[in-house]
Amino acid sequence: MIKKCLIVVGIVAVYAALFAQEAPLGSAVQPTKEEQKALDNLKGKINGKIVWSTSRVHTKHDIWIMNADGTGAKALTSSPDNVDWFPRFSPDGRTVLFVRSKMGWVPETDAETFDKWDLWTIKADGSGETKVAESACWGTWRPSGDSIVFARGPKVFIKSLKDSSEKELFDAEAVIKKSAYSQEPNLSPNGNLLALTIRGSNRQTGIYNFAQKKWNTTGGGCQID
């Protein structure tokens, strides 16, 4: 009996260690000659920015930004004690909305555990870092740029960045199934439809019609937009 208990404890310890491990330290990858030639041909022809999450500086994640032609890559956030990920440009391109762990390493697979995360914004020049939503994840912008949509476990909210007011839009447990939770909410420009990835007790993507109060599943997968 003691031997069996020790085996079980050992398995649990290994399992916990695996999931507690931080991200591997990443590094920049040099383009091939063909890729570099293609990038060189883009210089001066396209205007824009790319923003992404990377562990190239430390074993958590920061938000990085670069020009659309691959030049000028630099860190936008620097938070070695937190995980920064899921960055999204504001409609005017001046601000980035992103998710940050409240404390220490948290894997992105724990996104549904909303009390481990907050939503932040930062200007594209690296200034003005601001927390905009407590205990929230999967933030996306509204076309006006003055409000955001995000998930807290099963529920989806819209929040004004002007007066900080929040309004619940959707509850996956009430509409879909108990113990289901919402990911990557995207509200249509007119606000009539909500695209969602559902996880937990039910795995699917779909669109919720507010006028009809009806959930229309599109099948499996994720990241519906």
C-alpha cells in the first residue's frame, strides 16, 4: 500500500513539474537567402507594424514589435516576472492591448483561470503601460478604439476605456453547457454578433446572435474571427 502511494505521489510530482516548467529561451532565426531577398524587396513598399509575444529575452514572454518588412525588431514590454501575450493593435495602430499574468510563470493553457491574468495596454512607442481590466483574458478592440471585449471564464464582457464601466454580453455556461468557458471573443462591428471559441466541458466554435438569442455552432477548431 505504501509503495503504491509513493508511486502515485511520484507521478503527480512529475506531472506538476512538467506543467510548471517555463518556456524555453527563444532566439532570433536568421532568414534564408531567398527569405532575406523577399524581405529586402518589401522595404519601402509596405507601411505597418507587427506585434507578437516571445521568450527570446527570458523564459517567460514579452511583447515585441517590428516593422512589417521585418526591420526594427525590439521589445515593447519588459516584464521578467510576468507572462505577456495575446497582443492586439488598436484600430488606429497607436496602442497595443495584451494579457499579463498577475504574478510569475503561468502557461497560456491556464487562460480560462481568469483570476491569474489582467489586461493591459501600452503605446506602440513603449510608453504609457496601463492596466485596463482586472482578472480578464483574451482582450479584443472595438472599432471605435475606446472600448474592449474580453473573457472572464465562461462570461464575455465589454468595457469602456473612457469611464471603466463594464457590461456582461454572454455566459457560456448559461447558453452552452455547465463548466464551459469562453475564449477569443470577437464582437462584430455592429455589435449584433459575437464570435467565440468554447472550451472546457464543450469544445466548439460558433457565433451568438444577440437579437435572436441563439447560438450557431460552426463546428470544432478555435480562433474564429
